[in-house]
Amino acid sequence: MAVNPTTPTLEGDSAWSRWANHHRKWLFAAPAMTFVGALIVFPLAWTVYLSLTDAEGSVRAESEFVGFQNYLEVLSDTDRFWPAVARTVAFTGVALLFEVVLGMAIALLLWRPFKGERWVRVAILMPLVATPVAVGMMWRLIFDPNIGAANQILGWFGIGPQPWLAGQHSALPTTIFIDVWQWTPMVALILLAGLTSLSNEPDEAARVDGANAWQRFWHVTLPLLMPTVIVAILLRGIDALKTFDILYATKGRGGGSYHEVETLNVYAYGLSFDYNKYGISSTVLIIFFLIIIGSMWLLTSRNKKKDAQ
């Protein structure tokens, strides 16, 4: 059949169709990726810009470019910044340690079926139902120095009232306890998912060889579960570093000042909303962002080295 010379060819359209078909996964995702990228890039770029200026007072006030002067000022602040860094590291490290250990224990408990398992799961997952702010307000009432249930229980044993959230040495451990209470179930869920995906053959082989329960867990189950443990540490560690809502909700009227639990997030919040120092606050946030990125890179790089070995 002869082709009419006046009929337009579809070679160009065919090439475009082949290219679009080959890259369709990126084309379909492009609008969402562009939108999410704009939501991430613009605030980050604006924060970087503010960190290089002396912006303060009103958001409409004129500001001057000061370069890295804010960074030098923040890094040389031994009264507020470095203590906030220490509290952030302490809060994250201690909370993460307890959450992983307790989460592992809960996951092992729920790994094998037993009578009443559903009710135990519901009870364990209850702390995840409420928002962190609501949890903070609830525990603030429990630890209230005058009417709180915690001091009333201590009174039954002849122990005097304690300044749980207002004491210089008790405020940070108390907020760590609240964080562990709420987020341990999430770690347990991640570890339980990893446990259920493991094969029973290595454990059964170790059992046949005469290994007890602790030996099977330490030498068989835990090494096989380690990739899931790393994922749980990454997810919860990053979230714990950014904790703000619980710390904010447990303070305020009757809860003492923020200095006892002043992490980097709380410190940056105070600089912005209490003192209107947007340049310095943005500098703290950028340094905090770099700390989080560095922590992620360090943990993932170590995990890759272990996998390579």
C-alpha cells in the first residue's frame, strides 16, 4: 500500500512517546516532587539567608548582611548554646537507649502468640494514640508539685513532694521518661515487624545445638535483626533530636523555666518568639540541621561498612 506523501509522519511523536514511556515513573512523580521540593528548599534557603543577616525586632524591619558573624557568636556562646547542645545529645541518647531496649523487650514478648495477646497489644499501643502535646499536658498534671498524682503517691510512702518538672536536676530526666513512655511502642512495632520477617530455621538450629534463650537471642536473633534495629534507631533518633512539643507542653505556668530542658529546638524557639532575634535563631537552626545530617551520615556509613564486611 502506497503512503500518501501529504500525510504527516509520526516519527517525532514516536520518539517522544518512547522517551516518555521510558521515563514515565519520573514524569508521573514530577509534579509531586516539585511541590515537595519547593516546600523543603524555600524554607531552608530562607533560613540560611536569615542566618547571614542581623534580622531582629519585626519581620518587616530592614536587616543587614553580616556574613558568618552570627555563626561565630553562636559557636562562642558557652552560656546557652553549648549547654543546649549537651542537653539535646543527652535527651536523645538516653531516650533512644531506653526506647530501643524496652522496645526490643516488648517486641520479643509479642513475637510469640499467647493468651490475651490482643489486649496486651492494645495496652502497649495506647501511648501512640494521643498527640505529643496532649501527652505533655497530661504528664504535666500528673507531675504538678501541688495537686499531681506523682507526689501524692510518694506521700503514701512518707516521701516529700518533688519538683519533677521544675527542678534543675529532675526536669530533664522527667521529660526523658515522658518521651520514653510515648515512643517506645513505635520502636517495638518496628522491631516486631523485623522479628516476624525472620526465618525460624537459625533459631531452631541453635536450639538443637543446646543454646539457651539468651544465647539464641544474642548470637542468632540480634545479628539477623540488626538492620531493622538500625532503621529504628535512625527513625526514632532523628525524631528525638527534633523533640519540641513535649518539652514545650510540660513547661509554662507551674512548670518552671525552660532552661532546665533547653535543647537546641527550645533555644531557637525562645530566640525567635521571646526575643525576636531571627538572625541568631536561624543560625542555631542551621547548625542544628547540620548536626542532624551529620548524625544520619555517621550512622548510615557505619551500617554500610558492617554490611560490606
